[in-house]
Amino acid sequence: MRIAINIILIAVVSLAARAVGWQGETRSTNSNESSGDSSFEGEEPVSTEGGTRWLSHRESQMLLRREGGEQGLPVDCCPSTLEMVEPKGGTNQEGMLVTLYSDGENKQRFYELSCRQGVEGKPCRFMDRKLHNQSRCVQKYSYTYALVKQPSDSTKYQPRQNHFKSFPPKGSNWMLDYIRVRSGCSCEVTPRTKRKRTSHKGKHGKNRRVSEEEPN
């Protein structure tokens, strides 16, 4: 039983790593480029972090050259950081806290793509000036499967479709479930709401009629 769990654990970790690992190449390259303080000759350094200040066209081009490098790699409007985590627990699709399987050195690892420090909630970079203050960097989440502990009878657990019918085997205290992980830092633009104009036409018309009747 323990050998079977270890085999499935290895499969879970490897497949989860493949699912999000492809994002690491571009994201980590941009992160490394932007972490340095070097700037092009004759140019003043521009802040690479998210902020409230709008960048002019010249400043934006400087920042693109700095982070994109000589290869001209794409640059994120909301910078992110790729990291590997070893959580002890997680949150499933029903919003329940679940305990992740671990046995000594055998721990489940997941790749998470998080908003860089100081970026979340701030305006996006490279935005049009008119849309700058309407934009925000938002942390995004997705779900990946993991080996979690079976809920106890006392735990309120809403029954749902079993996506892994061949697992777990009978008598096992562990099951496969989806848990939430950070999957990127996205730029969202919120439209401005139009203010409703209050009409005083009726009130003015009534006052006008009263004033016309006063001479009598």
C-alpha cells in the first residue's frame, strides 16, 4: 500500500510540475532581467515594480529594453515570480481546507506563479494614460490535483463527482483532489461607471407656476 501511494505521489508531483513548469522559462527570465540595477548607457534607471505613477512612452520603452534584453523577450504588464512550494495543506474547489500527504522526505511540491512583491493591487505598467488609474494587477488562481487526506465522518463534506474512480483503493486514508494554487498575475481594467444626473425639471416648473400666480 505504501509503495502504491509513493508511486502515485511521484506521478502527482511530476504532472503538476509539467502543467505549470513551462511558464517558468519566460517568467524567470524576465524576473532575472528586472532584478538587476543595470541600465543602458545615458539612460536614467526606471522603477521595474508596479506603482501608481504613469510611465511616459520614453520611460516605457526604456523599461521594455531593460527587461526584454537583447533578445527582445516579452515583458509582463504585471510582473510575477515563479517559485516552488511545499504546503502542508490547501483549499479544494469546495473551499474546504484539506491536509496534503507527506511522509518524511516525501512531500508534495507545486509551482506557483505569484504577483511580485508590491505589484498586486497597483496599476498595470505600459497602460494608456487614460486607462492607467482604471487598471489593477490581480493575483490569479487555478486548481491542480494533489494527494489529500480523506475527510472524517464528522467533517461536513458535500458529495461531488469523483474524477479519479480508480483511486483511492479500499481502506486507504488518502484520496486525489484538486487544490488551489497561484497561477499568475493578471492585469484587469475596470470601466468607469456613468453618474446618473438628477433632474430638477419638475421642481423648477412648479416654482415657476407659483411665482406666476403670486401677483394675483
